[in-house]
Amino acid sequence: MNQPRRLTLLVAVLATTAGLAAVPAVHADTTHDAKLAPYHHQHIDWKSCQRSADDTDGHALNEAGVQCADIRVPLDYNRPGRRTITVAIARSKATDTAHYAGPLIFNLGGPANPALDSVPLARQGLGATGAKFDIIGMDIRFSGRSTPIDCDWPANWLPRSAGTDRDSFNRMVTQSSDLASRCARTNADVLPYASTANAARDMDVIRAALGAPKLSFLGYSQGSYLGAQYMQRFPKRAGRMVLDSAVDPDRPGVTSFPDRTVFARRGAALREWAELAAAHDDRFHLGTTTGQVLSTVNRVYRAAARTRLRVGQYLVDDTIIPGVIANLLVDDTEESAVELAATVRVLVEAADTGSAEPTEALASTLAGQLTGRDSAQRSAATAVQCADAPVSRDVEAYWRDIEAGRAAAPLFGPLGSNITPCAFWPNPPGEGPIWIRNGVPALVVQAAGDVNAILEMGQAMHRALNGSRMITLDGVRDHGVYLFRGSGCVDAAVNAYLDTGDLPAADQTCPE
């Protein structure tokens, strides 16, 4: 799933509340601590974040007073004495040393979205509460500035749809097989070790190397699964844990995609947007009724299925359009609604006249889908997803699911049920998914209208973590709530927990 789109980080609001006692967890992953001693006791060489003269992101981190380091970890935790890799971290040191609460790692999901460059934003957003933490950005193994995986992909598969018919699905089968083959040729030796489970183990190496008895965590979207893995494996080492826009821990990797409820929520969000667009037809010119606007969307989707639409330098077919639309439904801001209207206008023009120039945002989206620009990040993210859970390798089974989903959700069903490179992945997962069930205290935060990590997914995480409390933001469609939405109610509740370590006495629903 994608990083929260808006980066408006607000100053923390402080409050106090009561707490919960922890229940013992199962599956603690501490049996190999003796073999990991060289990693746990490694010297951290803090250094400049700027790696070269043209490293503008590193320069910005230096200017913000952030330090960077590479942490050495085992490629395979079952054989810690063999090959090693590095995990890149960045630290903004606590300023409220009188109330020091230890290190806090934050994760922006993806599941391989780099985090180092966002450390100054996290410091700003966490405000007074964050002042007592060392804020740690970690690029999980094989992403960002860590030891990389890059399969040299010429295009990306997510979010791609199976399109309108068997021909378009067959193109996705060919693409998925090709992308997997490229990874097999270049990175087969490391792919089995790219899992979230190993990323959680890396986090504990970082904790130990920092000399901290406990590690706090703030994770968004797929980052919530990383936090849950850490809690399950290292329950006594988990500090203050916040899981925002949480996923269902029983459906890791790409197994969460073909969810019929997600299809329905996206359809409802599209209808909500169409109603808004119709009410402002003088501005958007897509139709004067909700039905007309939806028909316009369907018309360009069908047109792209017949003949690829020329949009700037790109050729856009029916496998591209559903994902482009879904990405702009991720929140309910006016900015996203206007951008979606502008995107549909471009597609209408391309369908009607033979070509159109994209908006700046659409051009960037198409570059990410149809070129190799994001090859490294998407290779890493896919490697994590394929390593997290096994999937079917039966092409016909995917086609049957697509046809079943299409009946109820013609636009979004083939998007969520589509085949992925994991169906052709060269290596099965190195280990089975861990059963997430524990009583470690944590705070789960969810927007009731989220169309990516839907409310039911967050509720499943809350049930699996029976020592957790849940804060639900009602009446909004956001993926990424705390610090991103600007809800005083949510931010106050999360800040109170991070500030004191005490969870709310009961679950809470915040109004819009």
C-alpha cells in the first residue's frame, strides 16, 4: 500500500490518560541472542548523511542536525555467521533529555518506502512529545540507502489492473512473469530474506546497538505489520507502539489485495467524488449528474481497452486507468478531488481527440507506472510482499477471481484481484507467516472511511493485539491519520500515549 500523500505535520497536542497492563505474548524470538551478540554490540559510526556532492537529501539531513549510520545485520538470521547486509538509519537526537524515553523508529509503509529523508518532518510533527525521543528513520532491508535490491524493471505492476477482458489479463500475466524473471536473474540469492519478519529482527539489532532496553515505534499502513511482527517476536522489548492505518495481520503480503469489501469501498468513494464533480460541472465539465460522471469514467476506461490513449509521451491502456483513479481516492481532500477531475478530463480529451497533455501529477504517476524510474523501490517492496506469504501459482485461479470480482465491481475488482509477480517468484518465502496474537500494549489508529486499509483491517489488528486500544476517526477517507489529517482529537490521544506510555482506558471514536 502507498505512503500517506499529505505531509502536513502538526505540532503535538499533549494530554494525559490511564493505561493498561500487558498480557504475556507468544512466539518470542530471542533464542538466537547469543549468536547475534556481534551485531547487538557493534559500534555505530555516526557520520554525515551526505554521501556525495550531489546528494541533496543527505545535505538537507545534515542541515537539520540529523546523523546517519549503517547497521550491519545478518542476511539470514538462521545463519548469522555468514553473509551480512547493511540497514541505513538516521537519527535526530532527543532534546528533552530530562524526560528521555528512548529511541522511536517510524515507518512510512509501502512496504519499502524510504524513511531517512523524512526524519526532520517527523521531528517537526511530533513536536513537544517527540522531544523526549531519539527519532530514528530506518530504510528497511533492501530499500532506500540500505543494501539494495533492484531488478532493473522497465515498468511497474502496482497498481495495475487485469483490465476489461482476457487479452488485457494475459498482458499482465506476461508482465508479471517477466518482472519475476528479472529478479531471479539478478537477486535470487537474497529474495527469500526480504521479509517483514527479518525487518523486525533488524529493528531489534538496531535497538541493541543503540543500547536501548526498549524500542518505540510509529508505523503507517504496511508499517503496522512491521510493528506487529516486532511486538510478537520481542514483546518485552516493545516500547510505545502506534500502528496507523493498520492492515489485517492474518493477510500479509499480497494476500490482502483481493478483498471484496475494499472493492466496494473504492466504488462508494468514486460515487462520492462523482457526486461532487457533478455539483461543480461548470468547473469540471464531466457531467451534470452523478450517473453522467460515472459514465464518463467508464467511457474512457472502455476507450483505453480498445486503443491505448496517447497522454503526453505515454500510452495508457485499461490496465493503467483503475489504479490511477484509485490512488486519487485515497483521501477526501479537495486537492485530491480536483486532481482526479483534472485527470479524467485529460483522459476524456485523449479518447476524443487522439492525444492530450497530462497534468504534472498525472505525468509523474505515469512515469512511475510505465518507465523504470521507480524500479529499485518497487523491486524492494515486491520482494517483501512475496517473502511475507505464499500465493497461488495457478494463472486460471486468478482469472476466475477476476471474473467473480468484476461482476460486483467492474472497475476496481480486476485491480484488486490481478495476478502479481509473486505468482512467478523464483523463491518461496523463507519462513511461514507468524501468527500475530499477543497482549503487548499498542495504539491502533484508523480512519473509518479508509479505502486502502479499510476499517475492518484495523479492527482485525486490534483484535489480534488484545492489549491494544483503538482510535477511530469517523467520517473521513484517509490513509494515514496521526499527524497527517490534522485531527486534534486523534493527535491528542496519540500524543498522550507517546508522552506517558499509558493507553486510553477504552477504545475511542473521534468525530470528523
